[in-house]
Amino acid sequence: MNNTKNGGILPLMALAAMTLLAFAPQRTQAELVMEPKHIGAYVDFGQALTDDDKQALNRTGVYLTVAGTHDERLMVTATLGGLFWYGFPELPSSSRLIKFGPGVGQAQAIYSFGEDPSNPTAKLQFGLFPVKYNSDATNLGEYLYRSGTYPGYVWNGGWSYINSASHLLQGARLTIPTFGGKVTHDITLHMERDVAQPLHDFSPGYMITAKPNGFVEVGAGFVWSNAISFKPSRLAPKKLNNAYSKSTGLPVNGLTDFQISACSSTDTLINRNCYQDIKAGMPDTAAARATLNAWNDCQNNGNCSDIDYYTFRGIKTMARVSLDFGSLLASPMLRPGDLKVYSEVALLGVENQPFYYEDPLERLPVMVGLNVPTLGLLDRLAVEFEYRKSRFKNTFLYPYDNQGGLPVPLAVGGESPYGYADQVVEANEDMFTRDDVKWSVYATRKVTKGITLTAQVASDNFRPANGEAKPSSQPFAKGPGEWYYVVRAGFGF
Amino acid sequence: MKKNAHAMLGICAGLALTAAVSADAELVRNPTQVGANVDVGQIVKGDLYVGTSPQGEIENEIITRTGVYLTESGVYDDRLTIKLTIGGLFWFASAAPSNTDFQNRRVQFGPGVGQAQAVYAFGEDPKKPTSTLQFGLFSHKYSDAVNLGEYMYRTGTYPGLLYSGGWSYMNASGYLAQGVRWTMPTMGGLLTHDVTAYMERGLQPLHDITPGYMITVKPTPFFNASAGVVWSHAISLNSKRLSPKAEANAYSKRTNRPVKDAVASGGSVEDSITAYDWANKDSLGNIGYYTFKGFKVMGRAALDIGQLAGMESVKPGQFKVYTEVALLGVEDQPYYYEDKTARMPVMFGLNVPTFGLFDRLTFEGEYLASAFPNDNANVLQNQYPTPVSTPYAFDPDDKQFDDWKWTVYLSRKIVNGVTVYAQAASDHLRHFDNAAVPAARSATPTSKDWYYVLRLDFGI
């Protein structure tokens, strides 16, 4: 999509919106029914623990929700809130002081189509609203919307340590139930608004959910990330650190200081890093030289036929299943949802791109969860695991954090891609597999009407924000031994 | 520490399991309350700090803020009261008059939360509870004070930093607590016990849990007294922060003098010994470290003279005398904290009857004799439990910072919904810079420095 074409997107979208408005049924005396206001607050208290440090996790949040329905068809809901929070980690400076930030939890409208608005044929939801398609996931999973594509970072938590396994979507969602609600279609169009770069692009998506009976529920979907871009030049920035040779499949980045003579006589691609213990199986320097020559030819002579650039644009797919074994037992000892097993898998970027994105298995996070029966002791006890086997860190440093806005998964500014070459990975397997497994244990119990206690212990993809409200590019927990716990007292009405 | 954390998790789980779950609780919503206040005043004479930097003397500097708030509340089953107040404040950064930076001239806005609390009433009759459990974020105020005093929760321990005001210039003599407070009246209300566990959210080390206890006796309607204790940072989530093992926080156990700035040679004999002890700390073991952890104790009393004398023309509370004294840090620590009287602020107040002219007219005074300034820089910036970073620039025997603080406060309701307040004071009010960082010191360090603020408050 070039810039000229882009120039036509906005007017087209505006025209579509006007057309929808023109055909919407007009009622002169729509009846407005206001819902009772909801208010609430929570106090979070916990710790993040590593081998050599303990950091407090402590936040206090409040919210107020106002909602009303016009004519039984158009429900408008807004949630305003605020959060007392602290920068992480705690530093010896004024950035350590308590901070407060306001926020909007939702600002959405839902229009119900069909003769009977209480049993709509379709619903159109638009504005700012949370999308949670995997109702079972308490912490991990929910990959389709909140994960990246290139790079396919995964994350959980955010401004709320717990109860945030969803994505705050800005856009529209059309939900069409069919077959008496047994099969539901969701069509979404949302604007990229978080760390997913480039910002403001539109990403269309589709989900189908089937629930043939009370035992099984399955879902599948895809999102075409950054499909509609207002500035395509940001999709695949034409920069050295984002370039690769089409013929060799090697990134240009990391080759500029390629110096064979500085290392052993082994004529290898990565011997500039002097990995002396690696002896075989490496590409030779000819490929590196060809890549560099292609880049230089592009820069100096304008011949860029062998150079291409990594792109943010791509397709994410997701599939999930949920099996409610508790419903089969029908035991009075079990609460609804007890003994439910659920799982989700996603492919974050269907298409391969050279070097970084050559193995689909490395872009395939899998989560599995189980609701453990507690015989009425807790309202819910959920144990979740996630496996994401990738040599690359779970990072959004290059897309997000002042590294040029590039779709590459490098974890440190100035890092060479060749530190992730097969030979390096094989020789240092422990280092590259340390963050493959994540886990989470979640428990909640209503104490009395208006008060709920919730606890979460996890080693997951939570990225705490520093004193400037910037989330860390990698999760705080970089291995299974690094974990946190949070206890939440929530109250409200 | 892991034991502490695990024990707390166990307590939470235990509470959750034993609490009764009411299936059909009835919710009664209270009307929404909204209000606003406009403050305008002047620092008539002062000595301004921005962050940790002194800016010099100032005169007749305007101070102005406008605040708004909205409160929602409701009660479940007559037992569980939930309250939430959110608000916002237009404010201006404090800066030296010569500083013409745009950020110091534009109006700033910040949102905030005044309270987010739940109060559960125990007992057969929830209107006369046997005890109440209050938790969340709420204001804890235990005395009659309008501006000074309220030492037990809002002051530091080591060092015993004194505070007044904050984001509100006036009507702010409370402590915004985050935690739990259990209140148990006994003997028909004659004795009331308050047990608290608050998380440190303003002073260092942050997030530690500080338990406290206060007893209040009210033998007659015209007299009440309280005493209390707080064990600051008793439960620490990171005990290394309590007593940082750094040179700037170290002292010699032999000389009882700080290591920082102790000259190894060419200085006094004590200096040499101190420096020697530090240089050989591992082999000699003569080095100790200052700690944040400690006890604060408080005593207070109030006598309603109007009621005692049976003055019918004076409403209850309008002719009252009250006082409070605290010891900020019971245990001595070398050099900085060797004199208990230097850690004992005393305040007293008097409500003067105006026979209908005002709803309240109050005079308050405070006295503390200290060798060190009431400066939070070393705590907030460096995280050390010492009052200054340059120990030998001060003589612990020279109480050069002994001074009086004072306040005159009045209020008058004009009509239902509109109230006017005024406050003139020389107190501990710290102003904020354009990054919302509070000044290390008050803008009115001596009793001759002062400010005034007028407030127009309206709401429903």
C-alpha cells in the first residue's frame, strides 16, 4: 500500500461511517434508562522476588462506572479510574515517590440489532473496551490481540497486576450469534494503541467460537496486524538495522564490523564474536560478505534488488479449547467451572521472514490451564502454564523503545543478531531456554457481598512500569525461579 | 522476611475462609456528593526550597489552587460502608521569582483519590457496633488539631520529619493511611482501642508495614485523652533498606560518630578513630548503621472549657483547649539521635468562642528544639535514616533549629453549601516543583516566616 493509496483510506472510512449513520433507525423520543453507578477500589500488596533482590508491588486503584441504555438498544458504558502506583524498581531518587495516574477502563457503546434487542441478531460494539475471548484464562494466554506479531512478544498484567487477561481494544467489534448461539462470529477492527508498533494502524480480525454443549468450547481466529497503515514507511523501515539480503537471508546488522582477522582462523560468520568453542556447521564468511556487498551496492549505487526489510505487518492466528470435566460429573461438591481444562495456542506471524522468523515453532506460545476444585474453600483456584520455545527474548525493545521502531526481536540496543545464530544457541542452550516456561496460580474468594480477596503467584510475562510509566521491554521474571505474588483486597458496589 | 510474607498470605486466606458470606445483602446508595474549593493566598515572607535546592528568601509570593471532588458511597446490609472520593486539582509549581521557565508559569492539573475505603461493622446491631474494621485508603485523624500536631502517623521516626498541609493547604491535618484499622469501643465508649497496620506510602523505606495501637479515654463529654504507639517499619519487605550498609549511613561504635566526612588524618582524634574503624570494619567490627525502624509514641488531651463551665452560649467544641506531644524515635542512636527532647514536638491549640461570628477560630502553637533542619532530602533522595548528609556541618548540641510554629485558622458557613476558610501560619507546608516533587524543607522555616490562604468551598 503506497502513500497515495493511503491518502484515500481516511475519506473512505469517514464515508462508511456517515453511511451507517444515515441508515441507522432514528427515533425522536428514545428512552434512556440509567444503570446504578458502580464504584470500587482495590489495594494490591505483594513482592517481586529474584535471587538477589526483593521489590515491593503495591498499588491502589479506584474506579467509577456509569452506564445507561437508550431504547433498550444502545448501551453506553464509561469507566473512569485512577491508580496510586510506584516506579519499578525502586531507585534512590524522587522517581521513587508515590505516583497517581488517571485512566479510562472502558468508553464503549453496544448497539443491538434485530427485532428483539434482548435477543439480538447481532451486536456492534465500538469505542474503547476490553476484549476477552478466552473467558477461562486468568493470567496467561489471550494471545490474539495483546501479543505482538513481528516480533511476537507475549505479555500479561499491565496497570493491573491481576484480573487483566484481556486486551483493551480501541475500535469496533461486530458479534453475530448463529445456530441459537452455538456458533458465534466476531469481526473486529481495531487501532494499534499500545506498544504494538506502528501505532494507529488498523488491524482487522475474525474469531469464531463454537459451544455445542456445556462440556466443550472451541475457538479460533486471526488478526491481520497493521493491515491498514496510515504511514506504510513505518511498517518496514528502510534502515540498516532492519535490512537483510534476499539471497543470503542474513541481516545486515551485525556485519558492519565483521573482522575475520580479529579471531581464530576458523572462517565463520560469527567468529567476530570469537566463539572459539564452536567448530562446525556455520555459514562461511562469503555469505556475510555478499550481504554487506548487497547493502553497500544499495546505498552507494542505488541497486537494492537484493535488499529487503523486515515488516511489522503480518497475520496472527489463534486456536483454543476448553473442556469442562466438572459438568460431566455433576457433583454437588463442584462449583461451576471446577475441573475445567483449557488451552490456547497461537502462531504469532504466519509468514516466515529471514533469520529472526524462520521457525514457526519459535513463534508458537502454548498455554494450558486447570481450574482446581477446592470444595467451596475458594471461588476459583486456577493453575496455568505457558511454553514459548524461542531463542529470542520476549522483548519489544526495538519496536518500542528508541531503537528506531524496528520489527526485530533483539533485546539490547546495539546487539548483534548473530549472537542468536544456531551455533551459539546450541552451545549455550541453558541461556536461551531459561525463559521458555511461565506459570501462574490464581485464587479468589468473595468474603462478603462487596468484598473479594484475590491472590496471584506467578512467573509470567508481567512488565512493571518504571518511574516514568514506561513498561520494561522484557518481563521482570526472566526464569522460573524469578516470581512474584500479589494479594488484592477489592471492594465496591 | 519470607516467613512474614507467607504468614500474611495465610492470614488473608484464613480471613477469607472464616468470613460469613451473606447471600442477599441489601445495598443502600447514598446521594452523590460533589464540591470544589478555590484557594488564594500569599507566602508573605519565606525561604523557598525547590526540591532539595534553596532558592533564597521570597516575599508576597502568590499561592493559589482550585480543587474539585466527587464522592460516592453506599452501605451493604447496614454493615459494610464503602466510600470513594475522586478529585482533581489545578495548581502551580513553586519556583524562585527569577525562574521564568514555562513549566513554572503554566497551570498544572493532577487527579487524585481522597478515599477508597470500606468499613465493616461487627456486632448484633450494626448501628452500635462492637467493633469496626476499616480498610483501604482513608484519612486517619485522631485529634482536634486543624493544622499542627497529628504526629503519630504523618511524621517520620528516624529522622522525625514533621509535616503539615500537602496537596491541600488547609483542612489537611490527617494522615492518608493505606491499610487496616480496627476500632473497638469498650466500657460503653469510655475506652476505645484502635489497632492499625499501615503500609508506608510517603516516607522511606516504602511499602513496609507499620503496626500501631492507640487508646482513647473519654470519661466525660468535656474531656478526652489518648496515647498511642507506632512501630515504624516493623514488618519490612526488604530489610536491607532499613539499615543500609553504606559509608554514608555508618557510625563508629567506639566514638559514636558518623563515618561520613570523618577525616582520617589531620582532624580530631575521634575523626581518626572513626575513619580507622570504617577502614577496618570487617576485621574490627566496630561499625554500626543507622536504622529507619523504631517506635513513635504520642500522648494527647482535650478539654472542652465551654462544656465544663456550662456556657450555654458556646457550642460544644468552640471553647476548647487541646495538646499533643510525641517522641519520634524512642531509642537513641549515636550523634543524631542522642537527645530525646530534640525528638519531642509539642503542640497546643485553643478554640476561641466568637459568639456566632465564626464557626471556628483556632490558635495553635508548636515547639521543637532540634540541632538538625526539618529536611527530607536525605531520606527521599538518598534513602538514609539520618537528618542530614553532612553530619559535621551541624553540632548536635547546638539546637539552632529550635523554633516555634504557629497557626491561626477560622471557618464560617455562609449558606448551606458555601463555606469560607482562612488560615495564616508558619508551619511545615512544603510546596511542589513542576515535577510534583515536594520541597525538602518548609517555605516558612522560622516563626517570622508565614503565609495565609483563603478558601471558598462550595458543594452539595
